[in-house]
Amino acid sequence: MLTKRIVPCLDIKNGRTVKGVNFVNLIDAGDPVVLAKQYAELGADELVFLDIAATLENRGTTLDMVLKVAEQVNIPFTVGGGISSVEHVDALLKCGADKVSINSSAVKRPELVNELAEKFGSQCVVVAIDGKQIEGEWFVHLAGGTIPTDIKLFEWAKEVEERGAGEILFTSMNHDGTKGGFANEALAHLSELLNIPIIASGGAGTIQHFADTFIDGKSDAALAASVFHFGEIPILELKQALKEQNIPVRL
């Protein structure tokens, strides 16, 4: 059985790691380079580095920041934010990224998923989906959750898989930053619908929330930010607790 992955997320704005609730009210959480190095040493399986203002500011992810973070870590490392071309992805991978995460650009031009998968391989292509449940139905949102669409979550996830995405990073906007648990019902449906790994994001608050998303949500990986940034859940302690529940993790 494949081990379940624990993935700290570094949301970057103006060169600093930030964290909010429901995508707003951001507070400073530290230097991303320092945090990345700490997480690699403390047992994280992967890192996700998102330049959260890049799409809104109509620019690409800062290559210099990617280079500095990549120099400090020895674990797989995904970067995202404002990525909209094969050339940009090529530059990011050359700076040390292992994978890229695309979101708004994939919705605006779905062919980008095909192009990246064909050029770099599906294993490099993570499609991030920010979803919000409205009157019982999940809809895709763009630009850091600021722009609603009428695109349905599950239909879009299936389409990007067929286009060559190697992984889905699903963030529930309803759960983000609330520390009330992951959107496990939606995650389980994604897992049943797709044949590629699903990363759960949005809602981690306790060790049990991680266990629940692996068991009930059928997630392949669980991403979190504030509980790691502010020392609320030590990664090694989390993994040992998961192992005690017979959830396969790398120690």
C-alpha cells in the first residue's frame, strides 16, 4: 500500500509565508526559505509553495524564491501561482521544482494541461482546484478563490485527469482555515471518480482530522498550513499517531 503523504503548504505573498481563514484576513507566518528547510528536516513528505498573489497581480511565480527554497530541501517540491505557459514551467523546473500546480490558467485555457503533460510528463502536473459548496453543489473558484464560476467541481476534475493531470490538489473554501476538518465527503467522491492521487486541503485542525481524511476521505495526501507554521501539530507526532491507527506513513 502506498504511504499517505503529509504536505505543509507555504502560501507566499510579498516574499513572506502568510495564512488566513476562508482565503482572507492573512497574517504573517514567517520566512518561506527557513520554514521549508525546517519542514524537510522535520519529516514532511513534500512541500507545496504557492505564490498566492501572482494570478491577481497578473505575473508569474517568483523564480528567485523558488531557487532559494529548492536549495534548502531534499524532498519533492511543488510550486504554483500565475503559471500559464510551457516556458514558465520549464524555468521553474530548472530552478529546482519537482512539480507545478496550475489553477486559474487551466480553467481559462484547458489545453495547457495537455501541453504540460506532453512536454514534462503527467507526474509534474498538479491541477489545483479551489471549490466552494453552494446550496449543496460544489463549484470551481479562480484567482485565489476571488472569482466564482459555474464550473462544477467533479466534472472539471474528471476533465483535467483526461487531459493529463497527474494529481489533484482540492481545497475546500468552506473549510479553509477553519480547523474543523477536511471536506471528506467531496474528497471521497473525487477519489472514487478519478484514478490519480488526491491531495486534501482546507480544514486541518487536529491529528484526527488527518486520520479522517485518509480513512473517510480516501485522500492520498493531506496538506495543511497554519497548524504546522504555528507549531500546533508537530509532523513527527502526527505521523506516529497515524501509524498507531494503521495508516501507512513514512517515518
